Amino acid sequence: MNATIVDIRPEASEENVTPIRLRLTRRGRVVFGVLLTLLVSGLFALIAMFGATQAVASTEAADAEFGYVVVQPGDSLWGIATMIDPSSDPRDVIAEIVRLNGLEGSGVQAGQPVAVPLRLSDAPGVLSAAQVGL
């Protein structure tokens, strides 16, 4: 008993392939247009928000003077963050300090002056730039 398998499917060729057309109804075009409009306007709003934030930050930095904390032996950014703002989450304050000072990580050395966010310039233990010698 020899069985032979015969493939009866037509081979796919450029002649046999029919292009698929996308047809949108009037309602589909309206929905697509509304979604596209919302996406574009949301993108513009996001760009405007970031642009305004950068302008406000640069204006604040130009008008105000940062406060500084001089790192003492055994201090860490966690200890500094809890000292200058005990009501906030220390992780958030540390993130602000790292970003503000351009630090690679959370490591600091004794004697290093560390700038603190402007909102915390009046906190206990925070010195002015003149007091630190900057």
C-alpha cells in the first residue's frame, strides 16, 4: 500500500493575491477623527506643560538663592532629607537633592556642600551660600 499525498491548494502568487481594502463608515471616520484630534491636542498640552515648568524653574533659580547643607561625617542623604523636611517622604526629597546637585547616586562625602530645594531653604540646619563660602 503506497499512499501518495497530493497538495491540491493553489500556490500563492501575485496573480492569486487580492489586496485587502479598509473601508470606514461615516461613523468610523468621525470616531477616528475625534481620536486623532484628542491625541494631537494632548501632545500639544504636554509640550506646553513641560515648557512652562522649565520657564518657571529657571525664573525661580535666577531670583532665589539656594540653601546648602554641609555633609558631616556619618551623614547620608536620608538623614539630611529627614532633618530638613521631616513631614515629607525622604525618598522624594533625596530625588530632588540628587537631581538638583547632578549627583551620580546617593553617596555624599563629609565636607561636601549639598544644595537643597528652594522650598526648604528656611529649614533648620540649612545655610546660605555666603555662609558655606560659595
